[in-house]
Amino acid sequence: MTQSFSADQTRNPNEFDVRDADERETMTGELDLEDRRALRRVAGLSTELTDITEVEYRALRLERVVLVGVWTEGTAEMAENSLRELALLAETAGSQVLEGLIQRRSRPDPATYIGSGKAAELRDIVIATGADTVICDGELTPSQLRHLEETVQVKVIDRTALILDIFAQHAKSREGKAQVELAQLEYLLPRLRGWGGNLSRQVGGRAAGGIGIGGRGPGETKIELDRRRIRARMAKLRRQLAEMARARDTKRGERRRHSVPAVAIAGYTNAGKSSLLNRLTGAGVLVEDALFATLDPTVRRAVTPGGRVYTLADTVGFVRHLPHQLVEAFRSTLEEVTDAGLILHVVDGSDADPEAQIDAVREVLREIGADGIPEIVVINKADAADDLTIARLRRREPHSVVVSARTGYGIEELRAAIEADLPGLESEVRALVPYDRGDLVAQVHERGEVLKQEHLAEGTMLHARVPSSLAGELSAYEVAVPSA
């Protein structure tokens, strides 16, 4: 059974910038968004070879695409939602979606992903629509990719390659670019192809015996040479990322030394994490209605209503079936989540299936070892969400807050929830601090929670909850607890 959904539901192709990276990194969020829309892709200028078997390296050029998915479990609605999400991913990469097809199977075909008969039907649809690319809603093996391309005679890519392409377009920082390149090379390595037997190089010396003159080559085939170069490049990128991770660890260590609690914003891509960061801190980071608009983590200082200082980190968004290459490559960036004392799990309340978003995010949190960190579920986009959906989510997630980062609804309630759940105030002290130690009083206000303050002739009487490190400094001025 093959189902389709209309391509009219899709938006126009997104636009992306091609400016020099160093120049782009200095721009504000608004200029960055404007820069992305400076150039658009132009269809119809391609000189790509008709016979795809002659091509070894093909740039990921997405213009007019047909989507195809295999529905193996769940409901038809879930399968259609997954394909609609693939359409949004394709548009984010700059393509025009022409058609979407779903094939009902117990499992993907090991040869062509959708079966030989359906692959032939797909070829007819590609010809009829004039598509130049087929995107599959899953990760294809190298053999599935090759066999399907031989049948449809246009470029075929899978969901993983599409997400990697989007990440490559959005990466701005040196670390982000290195992480994306490493993930791309890990994906490419098992999928390298040669240029055919006529260009292969035979081993030298007597190993070429029987072939005769012209059979002795330099010792490596072209594809082996490419694999060796890719492995060398991957090793270099891993060394660079390790050095960058050390610098990030130094910054986190400084924050821990000053007992500044860390809060991380995590959630599904395009759920409104950057908008929430801007609303809570006035950070002014890029906000765009597009998938994976944020790749590089942004850490900002924030203050609770009671005056307690904490850091708030915006992180890369997650998605269903996030490629494991990206999880590994972005592990140093995702440490902003694993090192946090509290996670704001942002959910798009207006999404067609927000529960699936929550499950997909928690799956990635488990994969990076952050599933044991306390979390507040933030149901965002309340201004666009259905009341019944919000009520259903509140029943499923009792420890949640409903907000709208766009309008500001529920933000004060969220600030109060963050203050109540912030970690690190394990010591309750009563101390009479002399007036010449005003620095200690300031630290209590900045790093702790003041329950009561009174100015006496001898100094400032404080009743507060503070981190254990600060409690040690206040121990010299502690006073006895008054008897009941």
C-alpha cells in the first residue's frame, strides 16, 4: 500500500548565507538571519551526469525532491507526521518538495528499501514530476543506496545525510564546523565508491603477474587512498575537538568553583528554545522558524526573582532518529546538558504529536547520560496550541509549566519554578556578619537564597540557604538557632 500527501502543505525553500565564516561570527542574531536570506538556490543550472554510476563524489544538491518512507509500526497518522517532518527538513536544506510517498511493509527491503516493484513505481513518479533527488525517511545501507539509485536513476539520499547537510549549512563557529565535518566523514567512509574498474590501480610488483604490461600500479586503489585520507582527516578533527573541549571544561570549572548553578535548555528542534533563552535573559540570539537554527551552544547569565544568579545554556535541538554520528561529534557541546543541575525540557505545544517529541528528546538524553538530571517540562507556544493538547500534556507531565516565549505568557511562573528547583543550596545557616564583611553578604545574595535579613548594631543577621562552600566561610559568624 502506497500513501501520499500533498506537497502544497510545504513552505517555500529556505535561504542560507555563504559569507566568510569569520565575518559571520561577529554579527548579531538579526544580521545573521538576514545574511541567511541573502542568496537563494537557483534550479535548472545543473550539469550533473545522467548516468549516476559515473559519479564518485556528488555534492548534496537538493532542488526538486520526492520523499519516500517505509511504515513498519505505529499508526498511519504517525507515519504521515514523520514524512511531514522530513518535508520540513528538506525545505530547511533548500529544496522544493514535489511528492511524498509511504510504503507499508513489515520491515524495509534489504535490497532497495521499498522493494523492487515499488522502486520501479518510484522511478515513474520521478520522471512524471521532474524530480532530481529522492529522500528516504530512514538510514539506508550502502547497498540499499546503490540499488535504489540504479533503479530510479537520480540521486538518492537518506534522512541522516539530509540532517548532516542542514548542520553543515548552519554551523558557524570553528568547533561547530569541525563537529559537523567529523560526522559527515564518519557517514561517508563506508559509502565511498570507485570510478569503475577502468580507473582502479592494481598492486605493484609480482602481484600483477598474469596481467602483463600496464597492470602494475602504484600499490593502492583510488578508493583505498581516499579512505586513508579521510581517516587521517578524522584523526586531526578529533584532536582539534579535544583541545576545544578542554577550553570548554575550563570555563565550566570556573563556574563550578564559584558555585554558580547551571541550567540547560534542551528539546526538540524548532520548539522555541532560543526564543525562551531570549525571553529569560535578553540574550538576542538568532531566532528563526527553521529546523536546527541553533547549533552552537550559547551560555548566558540569568537571575531568579529572589536574586540568585545562575547560567542558562541554549543547546542544539534534537529530532527523531538523530544520527548517532552527530551525537558522538557533538558530545562535547552536549556536555552543557550533562553538566547542568537542571534541564528545561522545551516542548512545542502546537505540534501534531508533542508526546513523540518528548520521547525522542528523552531518548537522546539517555544516550548522553543526562536522563537522571531533574527537569522541568516547558510546554511552549501556548498562544498557538490547542487547549485540549495542553491539558493532555499537563496530565502526562505533572512537573510542567505552560508558556509562550513569543508573548511572555507564563514566563514569571517558569522563573519561580526554576528558582524552586535550582540545585546547590544544601546548607541552611544563621550568621551575624560584621559590617566590614559586606563581601560575604553580597555573596550570600548572589549565590544563595536569603530567607531573612536584619541589620543589628553588631552587623547583618542573615538566615539563608547557601552552597556548602559558602557555608564554610560563614561558619565563623554562625549564631545559635533560637529555641522554640
